Amino acid sequence: EAEKIAENTGLISGGFHTTGNSIGFTLLELAKNPKIIEDYRDNIKGTSNVYDWAKSDCIQRIVREGLRMHPVTSHIWRVLDKDIHTKSTGMSTKKASSHIVIPKGSIIVVCFPSVHRSSEHYNHPDTFDPSRWINPSKEAMDAFMPFALGRRTCIGQRLAYAELHTV
């Protein structure tokens, strides 16, 4: 019983402050960019109800850009369940190999802001620009992971998106 209470408390509190922070940072970015508000307001005016508004491309792009600039969490760590083979970075002082092996059992950390604000994936990565999501590149889509990816993605992701698109 105590474990169920702890799990539910974690889910509720984990979703409360993270979604609130995402909303706050997105509103801050919009306040700093009145031209974006003006452009998107004109596009949203024709929506007849809150459901259409929440599903509009404009809101989808604003939420996505807000999450890119200010992800829900700064990082995640995982213990690898298999060896990972990567391309060489060329940064080694030893003879460069064709790839690097990260062995099973290693702990890895993914820092979302460093990926989301990388110029390798996004043009002008420190600029709030929802229009970057009109026809995003495959690299941009692959790099976008505010809730992590795969089978261990955030359990509250759907609820968070529902809240972010509605508020």
C-alpha cells in the first residue's frame, strides 16, 4: 500500500512542476517575441473551440519549440543493457579507431539542452522560432526528445502534451 501511494505521489508531483515549468518558459519566450504572438494570433483566430485551438498547427509548433528550448528535465541517465558501437569522434589522442564501443553496464547521461541547442541539429539553436517545425529536417526530429525516447520514455508524456496544448 505504501508503495502504491509513493508511486502515485511521484506521478502527480512529477507531472505538476515539470508541466508548469514548461508552460512558464514557453510563455516567457512568447513574451520576449511579440511578433510571434501577433503572427500566431492571426492564425488561431478562426478556431471555433478549445479542441480545435489545442490541435492547431500553430499551438503544436509553439509547444514543441518551447520544449526544445526548455526541456522538461535537463538530463536522464541509463545503464546500457548491451554494447553500443558509435562512430569515432576523432578526438582521441591515441590512434583513431573506426568506432567507439561503450560496453554493456556502462552508465550514460543524455543532456537534453546540449542536444536541443546544438547547431548540428538546428539553425540558430538559441532563437525561439516555432516556424522551424513547419517542415523540420530528419535530424531536427531525431534530436527532439524532451521526454526521452524509446521504451523508457516519460510515462506522463501524453498528459503533459494534453495540458501544454490546452493551456
